Amino acid sequence: MPENITERLVSARKMAGLSLQDLADRLEAGITKQALNKYEHGKARPSSEVLLQIARALNVPVEYFYRTTMVELRDIEFRKHSRLSKRDIERIKSECCDFLERYLELENLLNIQSEFKRPLSNFRIIGDSDIERISVDLRTEWGLGLAPIPSVVEMLEEKRVKVFEVDADHTFSGMSTWVKGIPVVVLNKNANPQRKRFTALHELAHLLLDLSAFDDKEHERYCNNFAGAFLVPRETFLEWFGEKRTSITLNELKLIDENFGISIQAIMYRAYVLGIISEPTHREFSIWLSSSGNRKQEFIEFCGKELPRRFTRLLCKAITESVISMSKAASLANKRLADFREEIIAVG
């Protein structure tokens, strides 16, 4: 029986979003809520048969309970997120903990450094002009120039930011945190590409910017401004729209959305921030957008997928180069061996 079974039981249950009673209801008679509570507090040890039942009920491979703990739940602390229930936050934390453990183990097996190299040196924000400067400086530091970014998520992954997706409703966009020096960004897998791109950069701003001089509301505003500035730098934006406009056509907005992967709502807000359009013009646009029923929808389908793929790519590399066995790969993918074999065969 693994030494860290108590932590594993708690983590797996929280990943499934279940209470002790919910889990007990999924198991055979005799495995009660009280028995599960004893297992989780180390007052009793589940037999191998019971552990197999629990694994099936929680939809995790039994190998999950035997993995060496590398990241603990207490290492993961997201900033307050009022739109999520306590249970949802615990579920996301547990999923994130599991994801990081598997990811770091895979990188270690491939002898890949997980270290994130902090770019630049001064991220202290005093005013809006700092956002424009820092966004361009960071693009330069990362060799991005001023051109559109094909995939924000893949760009962040290559910079060693761990990007993780969770299944959540539309009210949740994203969260971020540092775990033992590793930046982690959590996105809603159900969001459209434009929203994922903007959210990923908004969360990057929370990780990098020094906003200690401002309150929470200002934090969010500056992080939104950073996301917009990073997606479409000021110089590029002015080339598209000019320095002053009394109005902007929907066709223009669709074109820049199609090229840069930024929603028309974010484009118009950026035009307002840069002083290209007036406050009344921006307000009129917001009223029109709300009345059109498209505030939560996109007018075009951005061609980019915005999916975190680095983990899967590294996993395939480890298999093809015989660094790990198929069963070990399935365990790292957190899938049953039979299901994982089918996926690999289907791809290859």
C-alpha cells in the first residue's frame, strides 16, 4: 500500500468534485462514508480490492494511488475567484496538482528542465503607459516582433508556462498561480479561441506584473490592458485604424479579429484606451453589442485552436524513443492502458 494513500484519496475525490457521501453512494454496500473518512485521515487502510473500486468510481487508473507525490495541494493557491464555489476551486486545485505531477515527471524522464526564466527585470506598473512599454519589451524579449501570434497557448508553453484546461461553465475564464517557481495558467476548455488567447495573457499579466500599488479592480483593468496590448501592439493598432476615428466599421473589426485573434469587444476597448475613439463612441458600441445579442459570441471563427499540446507531444516522444513503456505512458496520461492504446493507434 502506498505511503501517501491518504493524500491521493482526497485529491482524487476532489478532482471528481464529490463529497464523501457522493463517493460512498458509488461504491458497493459496506464501504460507507465513515470508512472513507477513516481512509482519508489515515485511521484505516483500504484493501487492494477497495482501492480498485474507488479508482473505478473516481475514473482514475489505480496507478494514480501509487505515484510518488511531487506537488501537494497546499502548494497551489489561486487568488480569490468569487464566481467559483469552494468545491469547484478544490476540484480545479486537485486537477492542477495531478497535472503538474505528471507533467514534471515526464519532463524529468526526458531530462528536460522545467525552470521558467523570468523575462526582463522591471514589471512595476505606475500607469497605463507602462503597460504599452512592457508588452512591447516582452514581445521583443521573446522574439515575437509585432506580428500576430499564431497560438498564444503554445507560445506560453514553449516559454515553460504550464497551461492547463478544465471543464467549466461560461462564467469561468481562467486562473493562475505560481507553484514552486513554476507559472501555471488555468483556462476554460469550453471557451472559444479568442477568449482563451485573451485570458491566457490576462493571467500572464497577473503572474508577471507588479501591481502592488493598486486595488483588485485596477489589477483586472491593467491585466486586461496588457492582454490587449500584447495581442495587438500600439504601433500595429495605429497602422490599422489611424490615430483618431469617429466610428469603426464591423468589417474592420472582423478583419483584425481574423488576423490577431482578439474579440471585437476587446478591439473597441483597446481603441478607447489608446484614445482612438471617444468614451461616448465606445459606450454606443457597447450598447449596440448588447442589443445585438452577440456580447458572449464571436462574429468570426478564429482559425487557431489554442490547445495546450506540449505534454502530449512530449509523451509521444518518450514512447517513440523508448524512454517509457506504453503502460507508463498511460499512467502519465491518467488513462487506462486499453483506452490509451486505442488513442495511439488511431493517431499513428
